Amino acid sequence: MTASGAARTWGRAIVTPAAVPAGTLSAAPQPVLSAPGGLVLRPWEAADAPVFLAAYQDPAIRRWHTRQPSCEEQVLAWFAQYGLAWAQETGASWAVTRDGGEVLGRLALGGMNLDDGVAGCAYWMLPAARGAGVASRALAALSGWALGEAGFYRLHLDHSTRNPASCRVAVKAGFLLEGTKRSDAVHADGRHDMHLHARIRSDVVDMPQTSGDVIGCEAPRREETT
């Protein structure tokens, strides 16, 4: 399997064409996407570095993300890596904002396999943006673009089974719960089982209009993170 977006070959025979041909994404700048409720997903800007760094001081974000920046210079280096990842068609990261200004959170695509049309998703939201459907609306918008215009066929994400808030976000955005990966990730308090979710191009997504529990997610004792 390759990740270059070139057709798979055996000898000189073309076996299957790439789902997302190489150069399709990088031929244009990373897109700005919109979601209901005045949400705008845009590439990160240097001016976002202070709020990005501050986000990782939030206990919930720190709990679920083991890779954390230590200074604004490191944040800017990450932003540069995000731009390079888009140019190399290996990943992308968006600031979730209110009308393009106030940063509310982060969404990302990673591990892009252009041959198979598969990518992984990740997200976090700042405390003020939680509990209002921001994460699920933004994730649904990103998924719609990725599975539509961008040409991917399957998106997947995982989260700790101890993080039911993230589970709700995934299911509300159309990511079906496919199973549990036992002891799949290491957090500060030890190994965690991880829920695996996925959304494919043919899924019919009906975004829930309420904030109640959704099938497949354990009812949380308290909001942990979205």
C-alpha cells in the first residue's frame, strides 16, 4: 500500500486507481469551510498562537492530548508543519472560529491515505464552546467536504472510552461507533481502551437537534471535553 496517491501497480498493469489522485488537494490552498451557526473553519494564522497555547492549559484538553506545545515558538512551528502537511497531502488542521475571528477549537485530518481515500479526524474545543453543538457541527462540515469535494471515501476517529463527550460529538456528526480497541492508547493515568468511529461517503447523516445522549455513547457523569 502506498500513500502517494498514485495508482497501485503490479508490474505494468494498473490494479486500482487512487481514490484521491496525487496533487488534487495541494493544487489549491487549504479551503475555508463554513458550518451552521456562524462557524468558519480556516487555516491557522500566526496571531492564533497565544490562544492555541492557552488551550493546552485547560485540564480537559491536557487530559486527552499527550502531545502539548510548551511555548508560542513551538506553536508557530506546529503551524508551519500544518502548512507543509497540506502541501505534501498528508494532513491538514483548521481553527474552528466564530465568523473567522474568535477561535473556538481545532479540527484536523491526518494519516491521509490517498490510494484508499481514508483519513483520520481529531478535534478539541475550548471550554466556552462546549455543550452547544459547536464541535459536532464543525466536524460534520469538515466531513462533508472531505467525503465530497476532496474525494475521500472513509473518515475515522478514536477517543478514550472514558471520554463520552467526545463520543457524543462523533456520533452526532455522523460517525458510527464501530467497536472498541482494547488498551490502544497511553494517557498520563495509564492505558485506555479506545472507541473507533467512522463515517463513509454513502452514510446518510441526520444531525440531531437536541443535546441529549445518543445511541452508542455512555451517559457521562460530567462534561469532560469535546
